[in-house]
Amino acid sequence: MALPAVHQQEHSSNKFYPPQVGADATLFRNSLVTQILGESACNRKAIVIEAQAGQGKSTLALQFLQHFTLRFSWYQIGPEDRDPSLLLSSLLENFEQKLPGFTSPRLSRIMDQEEIDSLDIIHCANILLTDLDRYLADDFYIVFDDLHLGEQTPLFNGLLGHVVDSSPPHIHFILISRRPLLRRQTRPPSCARLPEDRFTAAYVPLSAGRHSPTLVNLPGQKNSSAREWKTPAGFLPPTCR
């Protein structure tokens, strides 16, 4: 199967950036960052964060990275990433922006060809990983946000799984999804999984309905004015995402 050549493409403004939410509008999740994850999680190959929309997955990942002063790049998965050649090209562009002086000339030449066979995608990924390994002297974290958007695309899953499984020791991953990652996506052996039941201290249902209002107690929250929220389906408000 031949994939179309990759040309320069425009990305959404948040493609390579974490959520822009001011510190005064968010709650620092101290117990999740310092205890549930903690410094030991910095040595994990991957951290998987799974929870429903609006519960704070992206903000938690950013708080973790900033709290432990970890160098990282952010990659927001979108519908366009179902094309593995576009995903690989965008990753290269991301690294060139985030890592001063980083280039992958061989991969760039290949991506400019008329077409790329799907069987060559793994080879292209290996070129990128090899160049990253040569460049990196210290640990580097790659955040893949909203992985559920590509979960039904075998080529996407295959490429992402290979990148995680074959990456050099200095590269770590934070994998964020609204749904549990499929086995064929990636679940590396050294993986700290943070399921959605860690995102709230307790769910206290007010009625038996599936989408009934829910009282959400935020963990580690000392400000009584923000301790409890009533929301339609148990989600935290947008300022806490």
C-alpha cells in the first residue's frame, strides 16, 4: 500500500503545545503528582493516564512534568494522524521545534518522495529514533494526548506501538486517552498506569441514573470554596481539566 507524499502542512495552534490554562484557574493535584506518581515515575518508560473528558488528564501530565522539571515535547493527536506518514512528518517537525539543532536529513529526504509504502513507515520511524538517540544526552519525555482519536486505525496503532517499544532509553512517554488503550496500541512492560478512579477521591452518586448529577471530591484540595462540584456526568469543570 502506497501512502501519499508528505508536504508541508499547517497544524492547529495547539498541536505541539499543552493546554493553556493559567495556574490560578487550576488545582495542583499534589497527591497524584507527588505520591501516586512521585519521583519514581520519572524512571518509567511510559505513564498511561486514562479518564473521561474534562477530568484533568492533560493538566495532570503538565503538572507532573513541570513539578519534576522534565524536558518534554507535546503532541496533540488529531484525525489527520490516522495517516502514519503525516504522523511521522509532524513528529519530526515537533522535535525540530523543541530540540535546538536537531535534524533528521535522511528522514526528511524520504518524506519528500512521491510516495511512501506503508511497509517503509517502520523503517522511517527507526531512522527518526536513531537520530533522536544520537542527539539526546539526557531524558526526554514525549506526551501523546487524546490517543483515543486514533484507536480504530491499525496503521496508526502499529506505528505508535513501534515508536514506544523501540525507542532508546533516554526517551519516555506519557500516553493520555479517554478510553483504555487497546492492547495493540501500546502498553510497555515498564508502565505506570493511572486509571480514572485516581482522578477523584470519591464519586458520591445522588441518584441511580447513569448520567445523574455527581458530587466530585477533588484529591488534595484544601480550598473549601473549590472542594465540591456538582456536574452532569461526574466531570470536573473546564478550569480543572
